[in-house]
Amino acid sequence: MGLTEREEVMADVKEDVPGMTGDDAGNAHVEVVGVKHKEEVVEYDGREDKFPFKCSFSVKYASHEDANVVRNTMIVDGELNPGKVLREIDVNDCLLNVSFRSAEARLLRAVLSTFMDVLILATRTIEKFGGRSSLN
């Protein structure tokens, strides 16, 4: 029996990001808590949604400070295609909430791939050297 698309995304994320499995007690402080993926066209005022392709997920960190460090790292660079891709990143307690909307599926895949590379680097850096919460 094959995996659903959501299960495939979760498996890829868990494989690529250290500590996101939640299975390993040494890395359990970082875990993916949810992924939402949608491909649909929504009608607003009789016109099609400009950004029908969506992906949202949350990553739980050990502290609000760690999540905020990662957020601040991720927002430095703006989107290369701001007219075709929308990105929202916020922190709620120790959760980093990420949401992308795109005009094209191809762009969404490319943006997510690049974003995940930087997210992995930021997460590994916090794990290796500790975040702000470990400096106090």
C-alpha cells in the first residue's frame, strides 16, 4: 500500500532534518508537528485565487528563543518571485509556523527545497552550538 502525499512529505522532512523525527530522545526537542498541502483553485469575487498551491508546516523547538533565532535567519532574504510566491513565517511559543502559497506547483517545489536546506542548516547550528536559551 502506497503512502499518501502528506506521508511522503513528512518522511522526506523527517529524513532530511535532524531532530525532526521525535523518535530519538537525543533530538526530540525539534519535531515537525504538522504539514498541510493543498492544490485547489479557490474563487474570490468571481476570480480565481492567484496562489492556488499551498504548503504549511510547523517545527517545534526547545524554546521560543530558538524558534525566533531560526525565524530571524529565514526572513533575511526576500522571495525571488514575490509576485508568484507568498511566504509567511511566524513564531508562536516554541513553534516555528511556515506557510507558502504559489502561483505554480513548480515554483512551490523549488522554494520549499531551498527553504528546507537553510532550515536544516539553522536547526543543525542550534543543535551543535545551542540557541539563545542555552547561553543564559
